[in-house]
Amino acid sequence: MERVASFSHQRQMISQALAVQSKVATAQIETATGLKSTDYKGIADDTRKLVTLEGELERAQQYIDNGEVVAGRIDTMYGAVSQIVDIASDARAWLSEGLSDSGSVTSFNQQGQAALEEIAALLNTQQDGRYLFGGSQTAQPPVDLSSYPPATSPSAADYSYYQGDNQTAAYQATPDMTVDYGVGGNSPGFEKLMRAMNLAANAATNPVDNAALQEAYDLTTEALDDLLVVQTELSLAADRTEGAIDANLDFQLYSQAVIEDLKNVDVAAASAELSSYEAQLEAAYSVINTLNRLSLVKYL
């Protein structure tokens, strides 16, 4: 009975030593790499969560990249609209002067035409080869003055200069959030200002067409109010876009922290475990060696 018990004990010690040896190998890898495992098999329980987080992390980066492009477009559009607002403000000034002093009316034709062409150029603003004020028609200039007939007073809304469409661009900011942004060259503020400058450019000078100039002044005033609304809408879209970018950046920080927690180990703790396992393994080997010396032959 004593001999059989000794043999059984020896087998049990060998089995325990192999188990500890496996733990030593794992702890050595953790200490050397700082990772719980070098592949998904070693973290099988967390694999699904890890793969999902890594996919969401990559998608968040795409949202950020797209958001930065959209933010740049909005900024460019806002700058163009601001210049158009300046043109409208200047136009109101010289229209007001002209209405009070008809002797300078001949300059209105030139000023109106110059302003019309400058507004058209701003509405044909491009960024990265994309026309920004044409709705979804981004490959061609949205404004073409060659198709815009001279205006006479009383006038009616005329969008014949516009070659774009009515679609508004949208930015998918998160899985559940979309930011609409942009404005077409057919926005009422643009149309009114274009028509006002068209009236001024084509107003009769002998005798002076005061009705055309007065209508141009009134349209310019209305256009300014409309354009200030456009600026506000662009500002709000910019704020929402920046907010979405920040939210995605925050999500990235959170996801990266969780991923690191799932994949990485505390190297100091792993080193302590390694020392403990090595001590256990050394003790197990010592017992096995002792048992090996107590050969069964000695008991026959």
C-alpha cells in the first residue's frame, strides 16, 4: 500500500508541476509583452466585446475624418456668405446715395454689374474640386449669368441663373445623428440680392428709373435679413459638427481605455505572479526529484 501510494503521489505531483509550468509560460508572455494574450484565443471570453469595440473605434475615426471635411466646407461657405453680406451692405449704401442724388445714377449700372459678377463668383466657390452652393450638383458651377436675363421693375423672383438643385448636404455624425448643412445658390437671400444688382445694372439712366433703384434698395434690405439667417444656420451646423467630432473623440478615448483593459495586463502584478509560479514550480520539481530517488525497487 505504501509503494502504490507513493507512485500515485508522484503522478499527482507531475500533473501539478505541468499545470504550474503552463501558468509560468503564460506569466512570462504577459510580463514580456504587457498583453494578456498574443491572439484572441487567450482572451476568448472577451473576444466578441473586443472585436465589437475595435470596429466601433474604427467607425468613430471615419466619423471624425468626415466631420473635419464637413467643418472645412461649412467654414468656407460661411466665409463666402460673409463676403456676400458685405457686398449687400455696400450696395445698400450706394443705392441710398443714388436715390437721394439722381445725378450719380450712371454709376449704378457699373456697380450693379460688378456686384452681380462678384456674387456669382462667390456662389461658385469650390473646395477640393467640389462646388459648395449647388446642392447635390457639386461637379459644375451652380451660377451661370449667361442664362440670366436683364431685370426690369417691377420684377419677380428669377432663379434662371441657378444650375444646381434643392438638395441639402448631410453629414452622418454618429450612428444616430445626422447634421444637415449647406445652402444652395437659390436661397431667397441670394436670389433677392442677385435680382437687386440686376435691376441696378440695367436701370435706365435717361430718364432715371427711380422705381428700379427703389426696388433694388428694398430687395437688398430684404436680402440682408435673409442672409443673416443663412449665416446663423451655417453657424449652428458648424457647432453641431464640432460637437459630433468631440463626441466621437470622447468615445475613442473610452473605447481605447476599455480595449487596453481587455488586452493588457498589469506588468508589475504579472511579474509578481511569475515569481510565485516559479517558486511553486521549483518546489514541485524538488518533490518529484525526491520521489524519483525513492525507487520502487527499494521496496521490492
